[in-house]
Amino acid sequence: MGRLLRVQRGQDVVVTARVSESDAAAFLASYHGEPVRGLEWLRGGFWSVAYGYSVAGRELVARFGQLREGFEMDRAAMAFTNADLPVPDVVEVGDAFGGAFAVSVRRHGRFLEDIDTGDAISAALPVDRLLRALRAVGSGLGAPSAWYPTDADPRSSTWHRWLRDGLVDDSARTVSGWRRKLAGRTEIDALFEACVSRVHQLVEACPERRDLVHGDLLHQNVMLSDDLAAVSAVFSWKCSVRGDFLFDIAWCTFWSPWHPGIGTIDPWSRTWAAADISPSDLADAALRHHCYELHIGCTHLGWNAWTGNADELDAVAQHAAYILERGPLPTPQPQVGR
């Protein structure tokens, strides 16, 4: 059974490559110099297809896709790894099937968004430690907002610019052409414009921080150990940037209606009780967080228009409209259970 890889051609999402289990097995046997065992397709991943397997007593994962830069970013992100921020070792990045491949050490566990409300209390502590570890990797204001590639100009690579650029349909990007598709949905198009206007109003309240922001903590990108005692892996660093730590909090709160376990963990309230965060770090926090939730809503209106996922587009639009009307979240009570 084959698996399809998707990239953009012109204004539409199209299938560009097919890597079947047999093709993957043959490629990996050639790469390793011996047959692989237990090859299995792994769920998740829009930009690549992944297979788990073992060879010479090692458990590995091979990914095949068109965007080599994403694999290279995963390899570079190994520099961030620590006990609370475990980035799997990427042992090889190369060319395959007209695109790219990456081989990584396999990790096991449960994905963050699969945690149910009953397990949320147990999962909250390792999530706290993960978010703290991301904050700890931050750089000084003199660093560019883009950490990869390493030669970004700090004068133009800023957090404010990253926020504003994310709302623009740029034909030079892989994901482009979505603005035209949104325009075909009159009510959603008006909602998008209203959210963009509000983001632009709020950006000035957002500090030029340089915390490490993962930018996509769900979608099978955070794995916890089976006993929920620790984070076992943080995957997919292609959306990561240096910016405001509250963006990752907004990511979790925006998507919590889709993932009730995340809502039960309540990262927004827990952030206010974190020992490493000072009152100055939380200046205008509600406005910043509101800005980022609306930004996430805008970008995913564009994303779902681009992919043609009408049901998800409607769901994101409904939630973004609610957030726009609701306004900033209230400041949590001082005491949060640990």
C-alpha cells in the first residue's frame, strides 16, 4: 500500500510522489547495507510519509518528503535537546525519490493531543517542564527571530515582522494561493480581514522577545511517555522561531476545543504560576495571547482554504469568530494546583 506526499503546484495542492512500503524497504536496505525489519507506516505528517523499522538492533524512523529544509531544521534542533526537551537524533538527511529523506532514532509514547481529560493532571507536569525548557533556550534581543538558517539578518528578522508576514499570501512560499480561495467564501473572508485588523492593532503590545517558540506543539509533534511521567520526544521544528513564549500557549488554548485533554491541562492558567516567569514577562500578557490566538486562527483559515478542507475551514472560522468576539482571556487566579 502506497503513501502519498503532497506539495503545492501553482494554486492547488497536488500529489507529487508515492513511496510504497516495498519502495521504502528497498531503499532502506540499500542505505543500511542489510534488510530492515518490522517496517510499518506511522500516522501523522502532512509534508512527509514516515515508516518505523529496525536494523542491526536499532529502532529508527525514515521520513520521505519534498521539503528537505524541514528535515535539516529537525537535525539542527538537536542542539536544543535536554531532559525536558528531548529532540530525537537525526542520523542522516539526504536525497531520495526525487525529494529528500531523513533517518531518526525512534521514540515511543503517547501524543499530547491524544491525552484525555482523565489523564490531563498527570500530563500537566511534563508539559510544564517542556514549556519551561523552551523558554530557557531563548536568546538575547540582538539575535534574529529566525534561528534557521543561522545567517538571518537581525535587523529584518524580527518577531513583529514574523507575525505580520504570516498573514500575507506570498507566492514565493510553498503554501500560497490561499488568499484567492478565501475570497470565494464571503463571510469567512470578512472574518479573516477582521481578525487581521485586530492582530495589527495588537502587535505593538507584543514584545520583541527571543524565546524559543516551537510553533506546532500538536499534530503528533509532542510525545509523552506511556506513563505520562515525561515528554519522550518533540518532533517537527519547521515552524519554530524565536519570539514570545505566549505563542505556544496560544497554540494550545486555540486548539483545546479539538483536544479536551489540552483544555483540562489549561496551559494559560499554569503559565501565570510558573516559577521561571516574572511579572515583567507577563506585561500585557492577555493582549499578547489574544493577538497570537487570532494569528493562529488567520493562518489556519488560509491553511484549510489551501488544502481544500471545507469542514475544518468552517470549524476554524467558527472558533476564530468566537475568540474575536470574546476578546482577551481574563487573568487567572494566583493559585494554580500543581
